[in-house]
Amino acid sequence: MTAQELISGWLQSQLSPTACTWLAERRALLEADYTDRALHITLGFIPRKLGKADLQLSLTAVASALAVRDGWDPSSWSVADAARVLVLLETSSAGNTSFSSRFVDLCKTADVGESVALYRGLALYPDAQMLEAQAAEGLRTNMRSVFEAVAHRNPFARDVFTQDRWNHMVLKALFVGSKLDPILGLDQRANHELARIMCDYAHERWAAGRSVAPELWRCVGPLADDTMRQDLARAYRSEHSAEALAAGLALQSSQTDAAASILTSRPEIVEQLGRDQLTWSDIAAME
């Protein structure tokens, strides 16, 4: 089964007959006589004609999405997102311009809602490497919803971004107050440069008398050198439970004698980590 078939089925099961008819007519029009103008009109009218309700997906439906594309998780999509992505997929080879060029043009004129939909579909589109620069533009926005459309539950960033772009995205998430846990591939793409960047950021926050997002230490633990372990030790001594627990998880992931020695300084934290079987998703939920 293809992504188009899945999305089409989800929409048919949730939309009203009137909305289904309108979408079917627009899809047929674009297939029979594609024009850029018709595409823009269709994308623009989708939320008015179909509404903005959440896409209701069962666990089986989400599993089907993962089977089609590793990491694809549309559980946070709206029906408008799904319909817009469906239309883009069905018209990906239409017209005289490449899909990547058309995608860039659409992003230039998109409002916030349309931008979210466009970027959420990144992992499903053709010409993935050609879309990297435009995806990076999505990260530069100050609109958190647009940033998270690229960064959260989206395997595109994990699979396509260069290390520099990946590291920039993770750091930007902290700047905009976005969670790290929904970033797919956070552990697989851990790298020493990112760990250093995270520690530098923590030092800036400490120097300004500000708190540090506990999730930050997830990017440090597995790659911590002696200097980074000193930062983890400082966080581990924190009076804030989430920060101390996060530092404890990071130290456990380090799997070194030096990290184990730091962990023994607060046996109550080690006991809580084991008793509650805490994960990084739990840490993210504490913030």
C-alpha cells in the first residue's frame, strides 16, 4: 500500500460525504488538467472545505504508516494536513517543473497552516536531497508550529540533514522552547560536536542565572569527555528533580567508571531511575 492510498482511506473514513465529494472533484481536476493555479486554489481551499479537525488514527493505522515509511508518524496531523499532503503526492510528477522547484515556490507563499502541512509531508515526497535547503528554511522561522513540522515526528531530518543542519535544529529546539523527545533519530545521530554545543549552551544559561532544559543532557551523556562529565556532575547535584534525573540518565548512558563514580554520590537518584524505569520521554513530560 502506498502513502497516497493510506491517506485517502483515512480521509474517506473521517470526512463528511460533502467534503469527500469536493476533495474527489479537485483531485480529478488536477489529474485531468493540471495547472499550478489549480493546485494553489485546491491547497488554499482545503481547510475551508474539509475543516481543521485532528486526523483520527488508530494504532493499526499508525503502524501501517510506519510500514510504508520508516519513522512516518501522522498521529499529530489534521485532516487539512493529510489532504494537502495527498494532493501534493498525487501531483508530484505533474506540470513542467520539478517537484522540488514547485515545493519551494509553495513554501514562499504559504501561510502558517499551509507551511505546517507542507513540511509535515517532507518524508513522503520525491527528490528528498533537493528539499533539504527548503526544509532548513522551515527551521529558521520563529513560528514554533512550523519549526516542529520539520523537527518533530518527521524522519526527513534524521535521514537527510547534514550534521551541521542536524545540530542546528536540535539547538534551535531549545531556543524556541520545543521538546527534544519527538525529534526522531536523536540518539542515533548523537555526535561529539552536538554534545559540545549543548554544554556550551548550558554554560551560557548558567552564567545568566537561568535554568537548563533537562532534555539537553540526553545529547551529552553517551559522548561525554572529562569536561562534559563535570557539567553532568553539576546538573546531577541540582535541587530540581527533573534536572538531576536527566543528568543521572545521561551518566548511565556514558557507561564509564568516571560516570559511575558520579552516580554513587546520589544513590536516591539512582534508586528512583531504576524503580520508576524512567526514560527520556518521562523527562520531557516533567518539564
